[in-house]
Amino acid sequence: MATIEEAVHIEASLAEVWDRYFDVSGWGEWVDGFQSAMEADGGYPEAGGTLRWRSIPAGRGEVTERVVEHERRRRHLIEFSDPEMDGRLETRFEIVGDGTRVTQQLTYGIRARGPIAKLAAILFVKAQVRASMQRSLQAFRRVVEEAAALPA
């Protein structure tokens, strides 16, 4: 299993950041490779809830998320699976100054087995996963800050 952690500081209130993060209808604006939500049930994003979504054709395919923990305005932990990997994504939210820090820690394993798959995971996959996480967090920051700057 590999682990990646990235963070972003967003010039917006914790409430604004939290609400935007869980607005699945807006994920196309900031989740890297997101195409559409397919099905949510069990009270998503609450613990025990699930969400299935589809990526763009060049992306991850169909992704299934199951919420493991959901601490309002503090922490959200999911387990996920897609055709290539399984893992956990923890997202933490904290007030820092006048803004909010969002930190994601992704732990994942590649489903493919064998020496070539392991070599590819070391040389290529981790860098691609990190870049995708960075693109998502930076786009999320931009979307939230733009919305926060709009007149009420």
C-alpha cells in the first residue's frame, strides 16, 4: 500500500468549505476526472452511506465509495474501489486564521499483481495519483474562493 498526503489552504469559512465539499452536483468543477454521480444511498455522506460515480473515459472508470467515518466539519473517511485500485481517503478540515485547511491522506493498493505491475506502481502510478490529488485540491480551492467572493 502507498500513502500520499496533500493539503490546501482555502480563504473561506469552514462552513463554506464543508458544504461545497459534499455538494456532489458541483464535483465536476473540481474532482479530477469526475463525469457523473450514479447512485448515492445509506445517507451519504454520513457513516455507512455509499456513493457510486463515473469518471471521464480516460479516467478511473466506475468508483464506489463507502463512508467509514463522518465527523461534521472535522473529518471524512471513505473506503473506495475502482477497476485498478482499492484504498482509503481521509479528508480533514480545520480552521486556520481566516480560512480553512483541507488535508487529504490517500492510502491505496494497485489490484494488478506481478513484478511489472509493482514496478509501474513505483515508477508511474504514485506520481499520477499525487498529481490528480493536487489538481483536485487546487481546483477545489479556486471554486470555493470564487463562490465565497460573490456578493451575498
